[in-house]
Amino acid sequence: MTELPSLSGAEKTKLRGRGQTLPDGAWLGKEGVTPAFLVELNRQLDLHELVKLRFTGGQDRHVRADLCSAIESAAPCLCVGAVGHTALFWRAQATPELTA
């Protein structure tokens, strides 16, 4: 598993600000964290670095918190914020190699 950098509080705040204007990039229903969901989330993270996830399965907040932890481990990514039925996940994009 790739080691993710830690983010400061200010960096997380900046990412949450960017996330407010994002459309939902992924939806997680009552099926939970499935392989198909992880494929799509990883694809979105590779493309956009920051993905807004919408919980649609009617889970309570404790279940949503557990799902966020499971997603962080499985994706790998960082949950930079979660409010209500929405969570933001971030993973740094690979920096392109510099060519001389």
C-alpha cells in the first residue's frame, strides 16, 4: 500500500473549500464498499484528486464514519471532511516526471 502524505488542518480546510463546488463524483448505497465501487472511486481519484462522495443507503452517522475508514484503507485515500450524507476523499495525483 502506498504511504499517503499527512495533511495539515489548513490544507484540509482548503480542500473542503474546493469540495463545496464539486458535483458528486461517487455514490455509495446500501451495498457498501464493493469492488465495483472501489474501481470507480479509484478512477475518479486518479482523474480529479478530490472526489465528493454521496451516501445514499440511509446509513446512520456511525455507519457512515465506519464506511469512511473502510474506504480510506481500501482505496487508499484520505477523508478530508464528512458532513451529513457527503464526504470528501483526496489522494495526491502522481506528479509527471520532468523532462529535460
